[in-house]
Amino acid sequence: MPELTVDQIRKMREEYLLPSTMTYFEKPVNIVRGQMQHVYDDQGKKYLDAFSAVVTISVGHCHPDVVQKIQRQVAELQHMTTLYYHPNVVKYAKKMAEMAGGGGPLKVSFFTNSGCEANELAAMLAKNFTGQQEFIALRHSFHGRTLMAMTLTGQSSWRHSMPYVFGVTHAPAAYCYRCPLKLKYPSCGMACATQVEDIIKYNTSGKIAGLIAEPIAGFGGVIHPPAEYFPIVYDIVKKYGGVYISDEVQTGFGRTGKHFFGISHWGVKPDIVTMAKGIGNGVPLGGIITTRAVADSMRGKVHFNTYGGNPVSMAAGLGVLEVIERYRMVENAQTVGSYMKARLQRLMNRHALIGDVRGLGLMLGVELVKSRKTKEVAPRETLRLMELCKDRGLLIGKGGMAGNVVRIKPPMCVRQRDADFIVDVLDESLGALQKENRRGSNGEKAAARKNGRNARGKKIHAAGR
């Protein structure tokens, strides 16, 4: 028998946790064990985790190589802070520089416990390096839950507890499926990108500390910009004295395929990269990597993180990097992700509910709409689809301002047969959802007729009965 039942956990969460604590599913599951791409509930049911515990499990749940490193370190020393020397933090920083910088300018790291802390530090570095205070961020973005990170975030549903931090202006995201400027790519001339210059000229002092952007928006709904977007934006940021910050909390470490960092797909070389989630494969770990010039802006200043760089997190992080390299997981993300995206695109021919399929590697999104013509969002259908997939042994996520984008981001250890399982379950679940909707629609029509009204709710004349 499980230690606590689902109902017991639900009641205890309501009594002892903040009411803002989120949960998925109408009928929650109690996950108690994980093994690579799979997790198991307290009843022993097996699920393929196609959401990687919110894009946190990069190389697989409880990957044996990573677990071994953690266990060995926990038995020796758990914590002493970076006020004291320990080899793990410098070994990890060196390996990160080798894999992230590739001999380029990204070389100096600082490690934190989360993406929020990493983005806060990036903003601090940008201010210190440039002497400026104003930032540009993108609409639909998500950068964390601290006040600065919340201010940078470009979605109202993730912003509260005002007042916000001074000096952040949001620019349009390159959301081609729902162009904010009502234009069409490529005839648009990338107006959303060039508009960044006008925003700097008219909404700021004319000089900025920097711009922060996710290469592909995660919580924003897997918004995947065209190839021209970030190079144009990068040049504008540099023209007005800012640093370019790439938030790779979700896109980093090979998830998008081909490259270690997602921004490399656009040929842009950021000044600062922020990291978290998959960097620790479930262990709380975040950080930044930057250039020597930007890092030197912190000389003479004190910056400290009690748990940042602790021996256990560093052991886990080093293990993750070694696994990514040893098992060629970047290449696997590219191969399996491309195969799965092609299969998802073919599903559009079978299910009118799918409006768009987008993303790179193993960071994919499927936007659900009630009508492809009007693009009316389908959040209720998205929630129901998640439930139907869960019942069939598949865990998926959702995102987007309306919560109508299915997020498919499995661990990078998945194989083609896992991709087939994901798509097959989605196919079956979308079919079941369509049948439910049809039955519901027929039931509404029958009820309307019984009440003497037509399908539009208008009163039926007696002669027409």
C-alpha cells in the first residue's frame, strides 16, 4: 500500500501548502518512481513522461551514471559553500566552458539553484557592465517568479504582486502563427524584429542594459521564430549598447538538437547565457555563463549564493554533461525530434483541432484551435486531451497565453519507438476527444429541441415543430 493516497495528499496540500501551488489533471496522479523516460504512480502504472517534469529531466529520470555521482558525493560531503575550496565547482565550470563555449568567448560561470536566480544575476551583470538600467524583453516570454524575473516575463498570467522593477519594455515575439502585427511571413520583412529599434528609441532613454529572450518560448507556447529574427534583434541590441542575454533554461543542453544551446540555431553569440532545469536533471541547479569582459564588471563587488556551487549539485551537473556527451544526446534529440515533428505534422490531416505544429528537436508544440480559419483557441480541449493521454500512459504539458498549446518535451534519452508511442497516443486521444465533442454537441441540440429551441437557442415556432 502507498504511504499516502491521492486523496490524502490532496487534503494535506490544501491544508499545508500555499493555495497558489499548481497541479495538473482533474484526477491527479501520485508519481513515486522514475526510470529514464518513464515514471510510475503509486499503483504501479507506467507513464512515458513526454514533458520531462516541466522540461527539467534532460538525460532521463534517475539516470544511473548521474545517480552514481550524486550518491558518491553525498556520502563524502554535502555542503560547505564556495567560501571554501572544493574541486567539484571548478571541474564543472571548466567542463561547462568546454561544452558551451567551444573555445569561444563564453567561459566564466556562476552557479545558483534556479532559473530565477540566474536571470536576476544576468540582469545585474548587464547593469554593471553597461552602466544602464533599462531592458527589452519579449511578449509571451517566461523568466521566473522573483520580482525582476516576473517583470521580464511577458505574460499577464505570470505577473502579479506589483509594483514591478523599473525599466523593462516588452517587444513583439515572432509568433508567426498569430502575428502580433497582422502580417504574413516572409513578406512581413521581419517587422516584429525591426520594431525593437523603435521601442528602444521611443520607450527608453535610448541606451539599454540589454535584451533577454528565450530562443524558443517555453511557457509562452513553443514560439519558434524564423531564422532572420534573432540576428536582426541582436544587431539592434548592440547598436544601442546592450548585452544580449539568452535564457536557455528550457532550450539548453542539446534539447533543440544540433547545438548545445538553442540560440546557436540562429547564429547569434550571446554575451550571457542563463541556465537551469535540465542542467541538473532534477537536482536544483541553475547558473550563468558569460564572457570575461562582462564577468569583470563584478570585480570589487560581493555576490554570494549560499547553496550555489555546492558539491552535490556540482557532481550532478558534471554527471549530466558527461552523459550528454558520452551518449550523443544532442544528436539523438535532433534525430528523434525531427522524426516526431514530421509525424505530428501528418496528424494535422487527421485532426482539424490541430492548428499548428512547431519547434526544434525535442522541444515541440502543438497548438489546438476550434477552427483553423478563425484560429479560436481551444483551452478546454487541451485540458481534456491531457487527461485522455494520461489515462493512456502519456504525460504531456500545456502552454501559451490561452493554455491551448500542447508541449511535448521528453527526456533526450527517448528513442523512435517512444516517439511513435507519443504520437499514437495523441492520435487516439484526439479521436476520442472528437467523439466526446460530437456527443456533447448532439446532446445540446437534443436538449434544445426538447426545450423548443433550435441549435442557436432561438425559440422554434409551433408550426415548425
